[in-house]
Amino acid sequence: MTVFMVPQDERPYPTLGPLVCEFIEENLIHGPGDLRGHPAQLDDEKRALIWRIYEIFPKGHAEEGRRRFKRVALSMRKGVAKTELMAWLAACELHAGAPVRFAGWDRKGQPLGKPVTDPYIPMIAVTQEQSDELAFGTLRVVLSEGPLRHDFDIGMERILRKGGDGKAIALASAPNARDGARTTFNCFDETHRLTLPTLRRAHQVMLANVPKRKEADAWSLEITTAFEPGAGSIAEDTYQYATAVAEGRAKDSRLFFFHRQASDKHEIGTEQGMRAAIIEASGAAAAWSDIDAILELSRDPTTDASYFQRVWLNRMVRSSERAFDATHWRELVREGHEIPQGALITLGFDGARIFDATALVATEVTTGFQQLLGCWERPPALRSEDAWVVPEDEVDAAVASAFERWRVWRMYADPPYWQTWVSTWTGRYGDEVVIGWWTNRYKQMAFSLQAFVEAMQSGAISHDGSEVLMRHIGNAHRRPLHMVDEQGRPLWVISKERSDSPHKIDAAMAAVLSWRARIDAIASGATGVSVYDSRGLKSIALA
């Protein structure tokens, strides 16, 4: 099946969709691209989606005339103009004459439409650059260069009705509760990119704000390409929620979810099979897409096959650039388990002090169970020039607490940025216990990463389900070392996807160091080995 939809096809409801489609094609234009400035023209699939999106409850219903769906999510491949669709709908929701809300019934029993009173439309993106290139930027072009340009005061970050009684705004960072308090239409574009904790929280706040304007019949729209499993995006959360609704594990009659992808029946290793898969994933857009050019991309040996499947076939596959299988990591949660008092553990410590994060992870030697003891992250909303430093006293307290609660066989700590503290801990707990483990020893680091991945694959490792650690595991990317091990396997280390990325990986590195120490503990027998407690007193660690 190429289409997953919630709810499934059923008896038709009355809809304002035909009126909305007519308004789009009579008043709006295409945005950035080959058709820029040409009159808007809807393909059959987008027309059908608008009809569904604007369904209302029928005569005699307790909510007669009100919107049937309060949350809508569309998942389609790259290049089918879904961002333009969001911009067109935002233009309709904002305009003072668009028929987007119920205004009664005509003589034939068909619904009549009216505009929203004082609309407020927040449009969410991660960065200002994304705001410009995604839905808000497209909306600005559609309105400023089209027939409706005289109806709006159009700025770089907000678009106002000329009367001042309505606004669409670009929000390039996480909105707070005030940003969405009077929302009539939430826009979340490319939700597979929205992975930061602040944006995930903002998404929940924005959804919660929808019921606040009952008379406006507010709603939310999410549009995306297939998410990368395990990356922790809003798109992944929404898909899992829609699946739960479809399977009866959750109940939500106000959700409309649509996902189109290439089915698994195609032999994408052949040109014929790949062409058929691209066409199937395209839906109605295949009629105007350059299928040959997309097919040519699939033949390019430098094309990442996983990325190609995700963006052009709309399949949810893990990127080959990701270091770890974050979906499998979630399956390794050991619910209800805690490292018992006095257990033999190893610690991993990694981090920066100003621009990134610092983390401390413990591993129970006997079970391989990992527990995040602390993670101190630079808030993503801060600018580079804003002052922020990891609270050193809190980090030291977490380290001291670990030595008080458990028997620490080794603590492997990456020294950069923390050399003074590593020296302090060495003096306090002993140089046999606290070891400066430099992660820039790339070959040793690569072998430690191999061991960590193998532990994940075999199920030897488990963890406490920390969402922070899961996120850092999912954020880690592979950086090839251009060397191989004895079996000819390529060696790699981990890094962020780019140096200035807000997505942290320090807890993942701490988990790897803690696991490396556990491997060394087992290799040594972990019997009759000196360890030190919080007072610096030597004792004997028994396995």
C-alpha cells in the first residue's frame, strides 16, 4: 500500500474545499520556482486533499458547520510543491475575503464560506534561513507578487492585513506560550527537521493553544517529507501517533493524516523498478515532475542511497551517515531497572564548557546497563555571543554522587576543556581510577565505537530510556577515517553533522567511553582491583 491515511475513506462529509480551491486558483499565484508568478493551479491530489482538510460536520450534528479536523498532517516526497500548498492555505486563512469557515447553507444544502475574524498564523521553522526558503518565504512571494498584494502590509518577518486585524508571522526559533495564545492556524513546515527539544515542546504548546479560539475554529497543519527513524523529529512523533489511532491504540476523531510513499514491491535496483517507485511516490505530481532527472540522481554513485529513498520515494529509512541505529537504541530500554547501591560501575565523561554540552554516563559492569547521570546543555535559543558556561559545581557534585553511591572501577574522561577538573578528580579518587581518555586518538576511538555498535546489535547493552541520551545517540554522524580494521571494515569516529550544529552528541560520546571502560573492566576480571570511594579510601571491587 502506497498511501497511509487516517481516517480511512468513508462516507463523504460536507466540505468548504471546493470554495477554497476556487479562491486559490482565482486569486493566488505560484511561488518561487519555474512557475513563479503564474496563476495557481492545483493538481488532482492537492485538490482532493483540500476537500478533505476542509470537511465540516453536517446538518443536525452537535457541531454542525464546524471543522471536522483540528490537526492535519501531510507526508509527501520532495519536490511535489507541498510547501507551496501550505503557503496557499495560509494565504486563504489570512485573507479578509476567503471562504475558509462555515457561514451557513445555500438552497441546495451546500455550505457557504466566510473569512476568519482577526486571524493569527504562526509559521514555524528552525532558523531564519529556513523561514525564508519554506512556507513563510513562499507566502510572501505569493502575496507580494500576486493579485492580492494590495490587501496586505508585507514585511520580512510578518504579513498583516491592511486593516491590521490579522497577521501571519515567521517564528524562526521556539515560540513560547504567548506566540500561539490566539492562534487560528498553526503552520509546521518540514517537520522531519524539527528535532530540537525546544521545538518539540513548542509544538505541544501550539497544539494546546488551538482550542483557545473556539469561534475561530482554529486548526494546525504539518507538512513534511519522510522522517529519518530515530532522529526524534515531530514528523516521527506524528506518524507514530497516527499509527496508534489507525490501530485503535489511541482515539482521535479530529486527526487527518496522509502519507504517500513508494511501496516495497518495486525492484529499485533496476532502472524500470526505480522509475516505477518514483512515479508511485509522486502521486498526481508525476504528471508535471521531471522523473528522468530524479532517476538520473539515483544512478549517480555519489548519491546517498538512504537519503535518496527518504526524500524521493518518501520511505522512512535511516541515513547511512548516522552513526547509530537510534530506533534500535529505543528498543534496548530496560524498564524499571536502576543500578543498585554499591554496584560496580564504570563512568564516561565528555563535553565542552561553553558552546556544546557536558555529560556523565554510568555503566553497570555486571549487566551492561547504562544510566545518564547528568547532561548540561547550552540552550539552543542562545546566540553565539550570549554568555553561558556549564555549571562546574553541578558537574562535580554529580561525579561525587556517583562515587558515593557505587564502586567505580574506572572513569574515562575526555580531558579537553576539563583538564583542571580531571586532575582534581584524579587526585581525589586516584590515578588508577580516573583516566584521561583522549577521544582524538582516532584509531582507538574507532575501535571503541565498533564495540559500542556491536553491543547494541547483540543486545549486550541496555539503558534507562533517557530521552536526552536517545537524542544525542540519534544526532551522532559518522566521520570516515579512510582506514580499515583487520577485517577490512572501514573505521570512523563520530561528530555533529556540522561544526555549528545545535544538535548535541556529548552524551553519546560519554556512553561510548563508559562502555569502553566496562569492556576493560571485564578484560581485567574486575576482581581484586583497587577502586576508590568518595573519601579517597581504597577498597576491593568484586565482580
